[in-house]
Amino acid sequence: MRTAKRIHPSSVFPIGLAFALLAGVAGPIWATEGPELPPIPRTKSLNYYLGIVDAALPAFTPAMLSAPSGPDWMAGKTVHDVALAMQDSDPGTIVAHGSLIMGYDPPDGPRYIKLDFDEGYIRFTNRERSYHTGSPCTAVPMTEANAALGATAGALGIPTSEWDVRTVDTVMERSVTGEAQDPTPEVTCQTERMVTMTRKSPNAYPVFDSMVRESVSNLHERARLLVDWPRFMLQTGLNMRTRTDVVTDLAERMLAAESDDSGLGAEVDLEIRLGYTRISGGFVPVARAVFADIYDRYAGLILDVPLALNPSSIDPGSDVLATVRFGARVDATLGIAQMDFFLPRPETVRLTIADVTGRQVAVLAEGDYAVGWHQVSWNLQDGRGRRAPSGVYFARLEAGREAPIRKILVLR
């Protein structure tokens, strides 16, 4: 269970210390911790996530499987081509190893170039990283940096039909003249403009995690380049999943990601975009979910859920549910305990409740269940209809070779 601690303003300046400061007496300032905040409420069930996912998930159709393949733009590229595109000379040493080609100067040299044909990857760096550091130490205009990236991408043959949004960042560095006691102020230097271009598929959906990034120094030199742009080709044999399957898949993953050991979820902000991501064998359409725990803005996660699968060979990279999932929580308002479980294959299931001594209290489910999610409730009564007293109970789900157990706390 997550907890947070806070500092009370009154504890920062105790009264005695305040008088000492007013009297000109030097001394340390101590801060003491106040009482712990209440635990973050984690009462969200699978149904909560099913609802918000269904509302946020855009419509998708089999048309996503009709995206044409892009050109093999890296075919035949050389270290010389990269150096030329970056307006630099060739490195002194070039080594080839399988799909990799690397060019570099001796350890103290300025250039390093790497090409990976299997991954559609290029890396260039000018290790001298020279900048103008005198006043005004200003970066090149954004238009110049933008034009440089377009020229580089064009020279390398990256298909213009896949170019998408560009953003420009300014790289800043600080330098201090003189000793630490020198009152000379720090000088802020704009050393580079860094331009990043994202990618879209031939049918205009975004291609996640694929981009070109180039830095132009304030000396107007193309200093660094990163290309992550593998050829766009869909994985073969893909079949679209139903909306219900995708919603359920994503909701379960969110519940697991936002739950503690009790299996309870947290309230989240959610955004979902459709696009493509690359796994073994090609690209697949996915729903990319970005969500954050509203109680902790620094706790967030990005999940990719496939919108289509190859049923004959599900790739491990697709992260399809492959194990039994089981969660339990008490709804004090309704006076029930609710259990959700997922079966990756048809199974004979037995769901029971036991007390701390191991004595069976109730049998909630027994029989054959299909693939997918199921929900069972316990009315907090034993098999004879008597109220279960306050205490700790254990829900046990027997499904095939798996038998996960979840703890349930009943308070009267």
C-alpha cells in the first residue's frame, strides 16, 4: 500500500527557534515529519477499468491490415552516404559484420558512424562536439535546424510519405568563469538545436517509437544524428481482434499495473491512441494506452495492446495474456467480496473461501469455464447462509495446474 508523508509548516520554525533567529543567534533549522496521510484508496475493480477503456478506445477496423509496405530505403547505404548527408568526411576505419557496418576514427578522433540494416538504424556523432562559447552564444535559427533535418532525411532516402511531426528543442549549457568566490555570473550558452521528426505509416496512422533526430551546433555543424526507421511491413497472417477482446485485455493489464498485493486498482487518467509498433516479424496495429495514477503524478505507464494477432504463431513480444489472472476485493457498501479471474484456455474451475485455519467456508464456483474473464461474488456468508465473522479469509482459484490465492479482510 502506498503512503505519503507531509511536513507541517508549524514544525519548520518552532517558537523557540524563531525567537533565537530574531535575536541574531545562529542555529540549524529542523523539520519534523507530521502524521502519515491516510492510505491511498485502492478500490477500483476490473469493471472500472473496462468502463474507462471502452470510453477512451477509438474505433478501429480491418482497414488497418491493408497498409501497404514501405520501400527498403536503407538498401545499399554506406558509411560514405551517411557522412555525406551530415556534411562530414568519411571516418578512417570501416568494419562490416553481418548486417552491421561501423565507421570510426582512432579513439581520439571525431567521427563515429553505425548502420544496422536489420533494424533500420543509423547513428552518427561528431565527437569533437565543437561549439561557439563566446557572446552571444546563440543557437542557429529553428528554421535552419528544421531545414537541415529535412535535407539529411532526404539525402538518406527516408520516404517522405512517412515523414510526420517535427519538434525543435534547444540544448543549453552553463559555464562559470573564475573561482567559486568570483562574483562573475554564469553564462548560459545555447549550444545546439535538436530537431525530432516522428513517423506515420503509409495509411497515416502513427508509427510508435520510430523517428529521426538531428542536432545542429551553434557553429552551423550537423553534430549528431539518430535514425530509428525500420522498413514498414505488416506481420503476415494477422487477424483483427474484437473490440471486446481488446478492451478486456487492456483493462486487465491496467488493473495488474495499478494494483498492490491485494489486487485492488487505483483511479487513473487514461489516453489511448491507435498506431503501429514493430515486433518480431513486422509491424502490428496496436492501441497505445498512456495512463497515470491520479494520486501520484509521477506514477505512469505506457502499454501497447495488439489490435490484431497471428493465431498460428503468437509472438512473445505481443504480450498476450498467457496465465491465469485472479483478483479479489471487498465492496463494503454492497456487503460482498468480488473476484475477477481470467482463463487463457478453457479450464475446469473450483473457487472456494477458507478461513485462517484452512477450514472451507464456501464454494463459489465449480465447473467448466471458457477462455476469458469471469466474475464471481461472495455474499460474506458460509455455506449454511450464516454471516462470516470478522477476520481474514482466503479465496483459492483452482484452474488447471494453477491455484492462485487472494486474501480477503472482512470487517463487521
